[in-house]
Amino acid sequence: HWRPMSSPRIVVVIPALDEEQAIGDVVRAIPPVVEQVIVVDNGSTDRSVEIAQSLGARVVRHDLKGYGNALRRGFAEARGRYIIMADCDDSYDLSDLERFVVKLREGAEFVMGNRLKGEIKPGAMKWLHRWVGNPLLSWFLNVLFKTEIGDSHCGMRGFTTSAVSRMNLKMPGMELASEMVIKSSLVKLKTAEIPITLW
């Protein structure tokens, strides 16, 4: 039900690689407040592209492999005032993304989801990641860069398009998650966190 718009206010960017099992549910869950959905296909060989297009999403094909490469391409394609990013594996509740938009409209430039302060469903995150890896990395980034972010690897985030430009992101892979958190602090973006559920 989304249609291409020259200047949408709210855009969701989702990287995808062989996600035909989940992509339909993910796109369908996005609420009407969103005016454009961009799925960046990173070389799928299944029906991911076909399913996304059938639901009205704009599919951008990007063959340069990597989570960071796909997201950065999606950000470059987004023309909205606000961008929400999320994963395509149905681990985040995209029907809940309006809370990110509210924070952005209130003046935040970078809004992070926080799974550790929200709810993590049984089996959704490995024990080591939940109790050691994520808290330790978040603490480390806070000590080095004063990020004040409690869950630095959460994949559901919202930000203004001007914030993306100011962060000048470069990382090609998963390290983009940390790069965003670090640069949001270095360029002094107004940040906020929202407790969310990880499925």
C-alpha cells in the first residue's frame, strides 16, 4: 500500500538477503504512518524481492555485499525527513515504530531501541550476547566515546536524514552498528533510547 513519493516524511529502510520466510510479515506490520518502505536487496536468490514488491515496498538492488553497505545504500535512497531502520528477520515489532517517530518529532536526532531495558523473548538472543557481549560492548563505547547508549547493537533505530549526513558512515558490514553509535556521539546528535521487544 505504499507508493513512491518525491518527498515522504517517514521512510523505513530494511536490508534483505534471502528472507522470503519473514519479509512479508515484516512489511505488512509497518503502520500507515510510514509513507515509504525501501527494501535493499543484497543479492537474494529466493522470492524476497517478489514478495516485497507485491506488498508495495520499493526494492533497491545492491550487489555489494554487507549489512553496512546495504543500509548505507538504503539511507542514500531515502528522501524522507525521518528514517527508521530495522532487520528483515521479524525479530523487531515494526508495528511499534511510531514511538521512534514521536521521539524524532520531539527533537531527537538519533533514537535507539534498547532490548536490554525492554523484553527479550525466550530464545531470541544468546545468553552470552545478552549478559556479556552486548553490555560489555555498550559499556566500552560509553567509556571511550561517552555515547550513553545502553544497547549499542540493537538493529532498530530512527534518525533524521540530516543526522545520517553528519555521521558520514563508511563501514561495510555489521560494524556499522557501532560506527553509528560512536559517530552520533562525536557529532553530538541529540539522542534518545526506547525500550523494545526482541522476538
